[in-house]
Amino acid sequence: MRFYFLSSKPAILKLNGLYVGGIDLFERHVEIDLADNVLAEIVPGENLQSVNFFINSELLFNPPPFMDVYLMDGETLLFIREYGNKDVALTVINQTRFYGNLITVFRQGEVYASIEGKEYSLLPLSPRFLNCKFEEKEIGGLPVLAMRGGNGLIIISADGKRIFMNEVESATFSDVLEVTVAFETCTNAKAECVYEYDGNVLTLKASKTVEARPPEKNVLHFAFFESVLTCGDFSRYLDDDLKGRAGTLREYLGEFVSVTVPTEKFYAEHGELRSAGLVYPKAKNLFEVKYFAVELNGDKISNVFPVE
């Protein structure tokens, strides 16, 4: 079976103790027989902990927590998502009090936020919160605490509850909360969302996806699948005959969570189809990639079908 190795950090790959090569966010592959029960070791830099695991059939059903596994029509992609930090000393990054709550952002190997008040909660955070800032805001006249780290935004209520956590391009606090979320798509799509706040929860009241630029024809099929995923106006990619069935396409494609480019092996077996891989959750840290292709009528999509 062909295994692709990706890593969130530059690292080296060892198989059964032998150096194979470097890995990063560029796909590199090795042919491995599952019956050989090969021991893989991934060694990153930056004083991070290495990870190791056996490549066998169990890995394809029950991945370790630091890894995402993608099953792809006779191929498997392993993405090493997380590495432990060797430095586990406790370091306070920032701290504030807000309506009887003590909020502390700290690092102890990883980055966390603790919220101490009527209740206690501990939130794992991304490394962007190593530069964390607090700011007291109001939504509809009700107090909230905004925690920012890079483009990450967390909002905490006066009761010490997390009511929002996402990456945002912008956020406006007024009678409502307005946020803009950027998607990584070939059209630079963005979601513009409006939330109302009642003092306990944020409720989404309006949302629209705006595509900043039209796609080139050679990636039009990717733009279409991404538009379905991001709840955009994907019907504009369809010809008149298929546009009437736009409402059933989302159900037809199912609950996929991302769109990916087919592999070199896929193109070798299926030719230059206008295809994309749709990623579906299968279990914790385990995903299945199903391939769909389109046919064009001019510059509009006239057919969408699974690639067998």
C-alpha cells in the first residue's frame, strides 16, 4: 500500500530505525506492506518530542491522538498533527480578572487557558495564543471578554463560559457580534456571520458566503465543491438543466468536511478527469476520501458523479 507522510512541522522519517528522508506539508510517499508491521518514527526539530507508531491494519482503524489518517482508494495519508514539547515548565503568558472570574493563559508544554469562577474549565489553545491579549467588550449591552491570539478569537461570558472560539479575519462588537471568517479556497471565499447574544449563548442569526474572485476554468470543479462545503451560491456553477436539482446536490454529496486534490496515482489510473477528493469523517482522527468528478457544458457543470 502506498503511504503518504505529512507533518505540521519539518521532521525526518525513520522506518524500522532506518533514515528515509524529510517530511513536511509536501506529500511524500513510501510503499509499505501492512503485514510487515513497520515501526515508524517521526523526529521534528524545535526541541519537540518525536512520535512513533507501527504501520499495520490497526492504524487504519484506530489512529493515535497526535495523527490524522486519511483512507484514499488503496492509498493512505498520515498527517502528524501534533508534537509534544520537551520543555514542560509552567509559564504564565497573560492573566486577567473579569466579573469574578480569573482567566489565565499559560504554557506547560502546550498552551492552555484556565477559567476559574463559579466553575472551572481548561481550554487547550493553539500556539498563536502565545501572544494573547484580553479586551472587555459588549454585545447588545452585555459584557463579554475577548481573548485574541493572532487571528484566533475566544469570547467568554460574565459567567465564565466560553461562548465563541474560532479563527476570524475581523470581529465587530455592537448590538450584535459580526465576524468574518476566511476560508482557504481557490476563490478566497469568506463567511460573514451575525450573532445575537442573550447573556448565555450566541445565536447565529444571519450568514452568507462571499467569493472574492472567480476561479480559473481549470479549477472550476474545485471551486464548485468548495462552494458546496462553505454554503456558498454553488448553483451559479451549474448549467440550466442541473441548476434545477441544486437543492439535492448537498444531500447527494453528503457531509464532507474538506476538499482535496487527487493523488498522482489517482490520475495515473483514471486519467485527467475533472475530479476532487471529498473528505468525510469516519471515526476520531480517521477520515475517508471519496472522489467525485464533473462534466462541463461550456463553462458550466452539467453532471456530478462519483469516480469508481
